[in-house]
Amino acid sequence: MNDEEELFAERNEFNFESKLIRNDNKNIYNRLCSIVDDATFVMKIADIMPDLALIANERCGSWYIDRTKKKAYSAYFKSTDGHMHIWDFNIRRNNLHLIPILMSHNGCLIVDSTRKGKRIPDALSKTIPIWCCTVNRAVAKYAGYNSDWDLELHTLPSAVSRSEHAQIEARLNGFVDKLLTSGVDMEHLKNQLLKPLRPIWFTPQSYDALVESPPDFQDASFCPVVCLSASEAVETGYQLRPGYLYVQGSADDEEAWAFGLTHLAFWKHRHDILTNSIECERNVKSIVTLLKNSKNDDDDADNYGGTTNHFAFIKSTLLAIGDCFSGKPPSCWNTFDYVINCCQDEYELNQQHKNYLHLPIPDGKKGQIIFGSSIQKAIDFVHDPIIENKKILIYCKDYSVGILLSILIQYYTLEFELNTTDKPRVDKKMIQHQLVQIISNWEKAAPSRVTLKRINTHFMSHSSHDNTAK
């Protein structure tokens, strides 16, 4: 074999191996073994700092917490709010439900991960520091605190350049004003926040130092928000380990590899799932099918997100928002007089009930169109029950927030006084204020921009119709 043929053979072998790695990257056995490895590290850190609240950031962070061993809460800090030049404090994801949790535990561990190329995800390195500083400054401005209160933006120099730090710093006062005018109950927030928040960062590379010298925050002048990056940073993103291929940030993009398996179902059934690499995919599909058919709340429901039930009432109203399990009969009818289901699926027993409305809204673009056409149906359905002071549940995974928001806008003022006679004067501020009230009671609420635009369009179009009629 001459040099040219040898080079060609080497290239073919490299391309073949690269293709195998790409395929193994999405192999569910490799993913789940990697998650177990990372979760072992996370739980060890949680044991080193046992008093701190354990918080999973979004669905990704949830995979790295074994909730059969330790209670955990949920947060929603998106990396996109920390991306270069689009830094933001997002009112729709204000995460203020965490403040009483942080105060009662004197701090927290927020768990997340990232894929190859970074040691720490933007959500931990930038979004959370922005959040901490914005909340600190907003409370200080509202309460008139002096210089003893921490107003600094704290970032990690190895993850955020000094230039980027300065650019974020320049936007912070704008974020503060946005929070102060958002409709958030600042008096309540001021009373909750007993110490200023400060982010601190740890990764798997920090483990030995943490074991040797565990941090003690008991007498600190601040409340520590420990940002814990679960996955080990490896140069290519993959690393051969005994029995499997380690994939950095394995929990990311679960739709592409999990076959419908959730983090809760995995940790409950992990020993059955990980019997061996050959049977893993079959085991997962079998368990997912079994859970779907059984509709067992305990197997696939997250009860640790700050709400003790599957639903929550909104402020002083008799309107409630819930997850998919909240509408399960007959228990839902023991609490509620009327039920609106925004899921595609429904419980058969509910179909027979006269006070039940099904709005089957699918995901994707088609779902947005159907959502837009469903708003008025929901508003009309609840008109009499609201006047009669009946308890009403609106539930599903996502669109229930949009339907509830539309009902609040239609029938309640910003002071939550009932208004069934005058047409609502709707603008972005009105939508934002009512949304903040939902988020304050149901922290899982996270409607998309498109959903909010649909709501705005609905009320604007109805307003124009009314004007035309006049």
C-alpha cells in the first residue's frame, strides 16, 4: 500500500469511527449511564452542603437529581437570557417563587449542565447572575436600602470576559426598572428577601477542593446561590468509559433520545431500565407505554416545584390553573364546579359532565392557530360561573396559562376587582401585569411570546369589531 492509499484508508477509518460516535451520542443507554455518573457527583455535593435547597434548572437539570433520595425544587433560568448581546431579565421567567425557599434554607444549589465546548452553561454563568443583581437592586431601590446592601454584579471571570461583564452591567438598571413596573408585589418581595443574593460556581473539577474544605455560609452577609454544573467538561464532548460512552450534557435535547421517558420515571425505574445496553431501549419503551396506560400520578408527576398540589388558585379569585393530573376525575369534581381542559387527551369520565369544556390544542404552529380560536370559547364558557362565584379549573401543560390569562384580562381589573360589564382596555402592560399574577401563584407558568401575541391579537381584533359596530 502506497502513502496515498494509506492516507485514504486512515481517513475512511476516521470517518467511520466519527459516525459511530455520532450514533452512540444519541444512544439512550450511553445517555442514561452518563446522567447517572453526573447525578452521583451532584448528590455528593448536595451531601457536602445539606442545608442548601436543591433546585433543578429546567428539565435538563431535573435529570441530574435523584428525587427518590432528596427533595428538590424547580427553576426556569434560560440560557438564551444570558446569550451575548441579548442579555435579559425576563418577567415571564422571574423565578421569584425561589426567594422564600432560598431564605428558609439560607441558600441553594441550582443544577444544570451544558454540552461540549463549555464548562458552565450560560444559564448558570450569566442568566442567574443577572437575576441575582436585578432582584437585589430592585429591592434596594424600592426599600431605600443603604450601601451595606450588595448591589454588585457578580460573574465568573473564566466564563464571562470583563468586556461582556461591563456590557451586562450597563443594562442592569433597565432590568431593575422593568421589574419594579411589572406588577410584582414589591412590598411582599422586600419582606421575603432577608439577605442579598450572590451567585457562586462549582463544577466536577471543584470536587476535591470542596471535600477538603466544605464551604460554610451560615454567617455570610449574603444568601448563596450556588450554580452547579453537573457534567464533566471533555474536549470532544464524548469519552470512552468502562461499559459506555460518556456524553457531556447528556440530558440536553431529551426529545431526540428519551422515547418519552421522563426524569421522574427514570429514577424510579432505573434498575429495570439499565439491566444492559442491548435491552435498554426496549425496557424504556415498555415502561413509557406502561405508565401512559396506567396514568399513575405518582410515577410521572413532579410534586416538588414549590406547589404541594397539582393546581393553584390565582390570588383572590376562584380561578385555578393546574397540570394534566389536576383534571383527573372524580377527584377534580370534589374541588371544582367547572373544568376547562386544554390538553389534546382527555379523561373519558369528564366527557359526561355538563360543566366540562375540552379545548384540544396540539403543539406547534397548528396549536397556536387553534389556541387563538379557543380564547373566546373559554371566555364565554366561564361568564356565568364567574358571576356565580363558582370554582373553575383550567388545566394542561402549556396552553392553560394563555387561556387563564385571557379570562383574567376579560373579567378582572389590575386590582383584581370583578368586571363583567366594561370591555377591557388591553395593552402589553395589562397582559404583563395579569401574567405576573399567574406566575406568582403558579411558577411553572411560562407562555411563549407567540402565545402572548395571540392573546393581544384576540383582544385587539375584538376591540376593533366593537368600534366598527358602533
